[in-house]
Amino acid sequence: MKIFSRLIIVFVASCFCSGLQVQPAPVWPLLAQTTVSPSVAQPLNIREGERRVESAALKSLLAIETGNKLREKKQFDAALRAYQDAVRLRPENGDAWFYLGMSYVDLDRFEEARFSFKRSILAAPEDPAHWFGLCLTHYLLEDYERAIGTCKEVVRLDPEQADGWAWMGLGYARQRQWDKAIPSLERAAALGTKNSQAWYTLGIRYARQGQRTKVLRVYRRLQELDPVQASKFFGTAVSPQVRT
């Protein structure tokens, strides 16, 4: 499972994380809590509050960047601490929670990852990357019904997100709902998913249906994406097709 989760999280980072941006925090929640009565000193206190918010935002962003560099070096425990710092500095920062969730997946701590992705969604409900993180952890926890539901939200927000369709299809496949799994996996394939498990599952289904041309197409794609998976697929699906 650790190897599988490493591959998954590298994919998630490459497909989603490059586009994430940390937005400045609004100042009004801090000001709403002040009890300073109107006076000449009030503008100074407001400016000081703004500086504190800006400082926390900057430190949180730097902590995320530190965590990303540590993850690249596979220093997963250290990366986790950096992301925890980012969340502590800015609990309302959805991106900080998202990266924390990714870090928990690195360490196979899927329940904590799921909690983190739920928090990231509360902060940024229209970000498909956050929904994808939650979909992924539902799937890894074998909660396929919820995985399907969250993947539906991913593709609602971004209909061209290939791997939202891929994981939805894999969830349906786990439930043996092939009438829904195949269209989802075919949609993912048409959009160019690099999810080798999605291609493999689709190819096995084609083999059982005797669709040789499609089986060979899947095999060629797997050779590009995952030679080990391609070799397994050849023995399971391609070779029997050739013999018949």
C-alpha cells in the first residue's frame, strides 16, 4: 500500500498542486473581535492587526513551500511538521489543509488525510483539487460509495479532469457496477488520464468482451505509463486474445 500511495501522491501533486495559490486572508474577522472604542488610537491598532495577519499569511506560505521541498526529497515526517505549522499559522487556509492531507497520505495515515481534505473543502469548496484529495482518501479507505460521490463533485467543477473520471470509474468497478464504470473509465481515457490502474481495469473488461483492437490499444498505453503493469496485462489479457 505504501508504494501505491507514493505513486498516487506524486500523480496528485503533478496534476493539481502546480496551480494552487495561497490567497491573502481577509482582515475583517480579526477586526470584528477588537474591543477598542473609537479614538485616535484605533487606526494604529487596525494597521497593527493587518500586519499580524499579513505576517501569519506569509509564514504559512513559506511553511508550505518548505514542506513541498521536503516532500520532493522524500523527507515525509519533516514535511508533515512543516504543513502542520502552515495550518497552525493560518487555520482558514484551505491550501495548507490540502497539503497537510497529501502529507498524511504519504505516511499512510488516511483517516487524518480525510479529515484534512474535508477542512480544505470547507475553506475552498469550489476547488476541484481539494475534492479530488477527499475522493482519493475515500478510495484508499475502501469507502467506494463516498469516493464516487466526491469524484462526481470533481468532474462537476472541472468536467475535463481526467482523473476525476478515472477514480470514479474505479470506484464503480469495485462495486461491480460495470454499466457505470466503463463509461467513466472511457471518458478518463479519452481525456488522457495517466492512471495506469484505470487503463488496466478498462483493458481487462475489453478482453472479457473479446474486443481485441481495444485490448491492444490499452496495452500500448500501459507500456508508456507503467511497464510492470503492461507486462501483467499482457499475460492476463493480450496473450489469450492472440492465441484465440
